[in-house]
Amino acid sequence: MRKDSKIYVAGHRGLVGSAIWNNLESKGYKNLVGRTHSELDLLDAVAVRNFFDTEKPEYVVLAAAHVGGIMANNRYRADFIYQNLQIQQNVIGESYRHEVKKLLFLGSTCIYPREAPQPITEDALLTSPLEYTNEPYAIAKIAGLKMCESFNLQYGTNYIAVMPTNLYGPRDNFDLENSHVLPAMMRKLHLARLLNEGDYAAIRKDLGARPVPRFKLQCNDSEIDTILSDYGIHHNYISLWGTGTPLREFLWSEDMADASVWVMENIEFNQLKGNTGEVRNCHINIGSGVEISIGNLAEIVKNTVGYRGEIRWDSSKPDGTPRKLTDVSRLHALGWRHKVSLEAGIPLLYNWYLDN
């Protein structure tokens, strides 16, 4: 890519997209294009076509997606499959129609089977059943990477799919119902600390900045207690979903952005497809290759936010996939490794949360 190449970052305000945008800017790319949801609804095929007709991007980063944690994935199953399929269909289709030179499609490691051998290699795709709670989202992302692969094989395009592990970082979603495990856990423990300390003014400030159902600034202390208890937050303890035993891998979003831009600059589809046999599983895992139990993660977050109460685990709630560690040997062999450890990243995320 040239420094003046027109690059469209779909989802440039989200966790991943904003980090990619900032990384591109830091490396001197000057011709970046982004649209907010109000400016361009990626579910609207006509609007997406008109956008591509007008802007004519040379490169596309497809970081836009409908995402959420285990509760949201399981509750809003139709939204997760329909919206992601539609976004991918529109953006990838228009990228082909406008002869985009290279497209980077961002998926997720939830594409892999629930019981995949660990660590998970790219070849584990479609070898056994998916995790039920996020199956619709996973199927949508599998369709996206197969769409990229299929366009490459039939039409000679250069679309590369990368599958990041669990991400966290600036501009993360801290919604108490729809966010991923780490930011949700961090906000709950932050509110639990404030409740434990009786700091209702700070709780009102937090809930006012990131509203939850039924909360109003004029709520009294007892009403706030009731609202927080709906999320497992009590005066002397906090209840978190599951058993705390599942193992997860996490990657700082700015590391993911650096890997994404590095792939755009250095990797071509022909390097991934091999020379013999059937061409499949050409995507690239992006992760740290390091895992931690959800229970131990909670302890790190607890210490970071300064919470002194008890953590209780609600085993009546689902754990999700027991273990999900990516094999990042393909990425390492291509020449990229992560830089920010989880122990360093969690305080960075908490400081960002307090500042925003």
C-alpha cells in the first residue's frame, strides 16, 4: 500500500476498527475513509453500493460487525447471524465489484469447534460442532472467511481473513449485558468496589455515563442497590457467570491493529494457499498464544480496581467453550508477535475506562 492509497476502514469507531485507524495514521497513511453507522448503514445494500461508487476505495478493512458477550450471543441469535451476514455480503460484494486491491476480513476464534484440540490450528475449522451459545455469530464469520477464500479462488482477488482471539482495549464496550467478558467483569468489579465503599455519587456518575435500564439520576440509594443486584453486584460480594474454570486467551486491541496493518502491508493470499491439493483454511489466527482461567482473570481485575469484597461464581449460568487457545505458529512464521501482556494491558484498560 502507498501512503496515499485510499483505505476504507469499516467499523472505524469500534474497538478494533479505531485501533486499526490509529495504527494506519501512525504509520503515515493519509487517505483514510470511515463512516459512522448514522452516515452509512452497512445493512443497506443500496447505501453501501452508493458509498463504494462515490469513494472508490483501493483497500478495505472489514472490522464492522455486530458483536457481544455470551449473554447477548445466546439471547439475540437472529440479530447476530442476520446482521453479520448482511454486512459481509454488502462490503465484500462491493469490494469485488469495485476491484479493491486487497481486503482484510476480521473474524473471531469462535469459528472453531467447541471441543477443538488445543491449541487451535487453522485446520480445526469445520471439524466438529460449534459452541451452541455463539453458534449463529460463528456461522456468520465462517461464511465471511469462506466468501473471501472463494472470491480469491474464482476471481483471483486478494482478500485475507484473520481470526483474532478475545480482544480488549481502548473504546471497548462496557455494557453490563452485551459486552465481552473482560470489560463486563471490569465494570462490575468497579461498581462493586464503589458500592462496597458506599460511594453512591460515583455510582450515579458511572451509570449516568453508561446507562442501564431503569436507572435515573434521581434514583435513591435503595433503588440503585436493586438495579445493581440485577447484575450480581451486592454490598459485600459480586456474582459472576459460570464456574470460573474456562480458559481464555486475550490480546490488546492495539496489538491486534498492528498485526492487521502488518498483514495488509506484507502478506498476499498466494502465500497462504499452498501449491498442492484442495485450498482451504487460508485464514490466519491472531493472538498471544497465552491463556488464563476466567477465575484467575477475575482476581487480576479485582486487584487492579481495588475491590475488597468476595467473588462468587454462579454455576447455573453457562461457561461457554471450556478452552479456546489459538495456535499462532502460522502468524509467528510469517513474522509478527504480540507485545502487550495481559498483566500490563488490564491496568491500561482500567485507566482508559476511568478517563472516559
